[in-house]
Amino acid sequence: MFLEPHFKGQRSGWIEVICGCMFSGKTEELIRRLKRAKIAALKVEVFKPRLDTRYDETSIVSHDTSSLLAIPVEDSSKLLRLGDDTTVVGIDEAQFFDDGLPEVCQQLAQRGIRVIAAGLDMDYRGMPFGVMPNLLAIAEYVTKVHAICVHCGNLATHSYRLAEGDSVVLLGEKEQYEPRCRSCYAQGNILRLV
Ligand SMILES: [Zn+2]
């Protein structure tokens, strides 16, 4: 369970990252933290990359249908145009942002803002995804969430792609992936080669 750090005196910002494979509940965890901040009457702004058009344009929707309004933006620099009273910034699908995102998060934290970013840590090849490694390195708090392996029931850390082809992620096509543990993921890739 993630506990909010508390601080004394001057307001201090920080960066939290929620990462994991597909179906691991990253967005649910992001929404949970943001809703709790809202209950505490903190001014919250939420962003996502514009290319995410899975559901409607403005909300981040998780599988349990709890949702929050998110502003779709073309690039990470747009995140710096915040209202003065914003104290919490949420970022969904962080892995799809441009390389500037870590520096933008640093600047926001420097301004005293709590930044909470959620994203895929690895792509379907098991490789670190886009800006995520850099974001994880500079974050004060990192939470790795897990799904359940559809084959063996162990904790799943990998997004196994059922479809053939080599584009990194097919957005809006979640049915083409399944969560797998390390062993079942490797097994699937071996079977694919033979
Ligand atoms: Zn497994």
C-alpha cells in the first residue's frame, strides 16, 4: 500500500511512478490516488498523450469504469501550462510521451507539485518502454503493479502479444495481449519460433 509522504514547512514536490504490464491495474491505481487527492480538496490536473483514443477523448477509463477527466496533449511541454493553484498532476499512458517527459516532471516537482505517472514498463518484447526507464530513475516513489498470468495463475509482469507483427504496441487492441509471468511469456515466445 502506498502511503503519502508528509512534509513540514515549505511545500515540496515529488514524482511517483506506477508501472506494470497490461491488465495490472496501473490506471485504477492512478485514479485511486488522484481521487483521494481530490477528496482532500487539492487541485488536480490529469493528462494523457493525444494518441490514446481507446475510449472517449477526455477521460481515462479503467476496466472497472471509474474514470477521471484527462486532457489529451500532443507533447509533454504542454504539461507545464498549469493553473497556479494546481498541486497534483496525473499522467496516464506515460510510455507514449516524448523524451521530454522526465525533464517536464522534474520541473513540475521543483515547483512543488506532486506528479503521479502511470505507464507500461515493458513493451511486448520485454524491452523497457520509451521514456519509462528514465522516469523510473528520477522518481522518488515507484510502485510496480502486477496482473495474473492467464496460464498459470502466478503474478504476471509481461504483456504477451497474441497477434503477429512488429509494431511496438497496437493501441486500442487490448484483446491482442494477455498478461503472463516470466516463465509463460518465455514459453510462448519459444513456441512461436518453432
Ligand atoms: Zn505463468
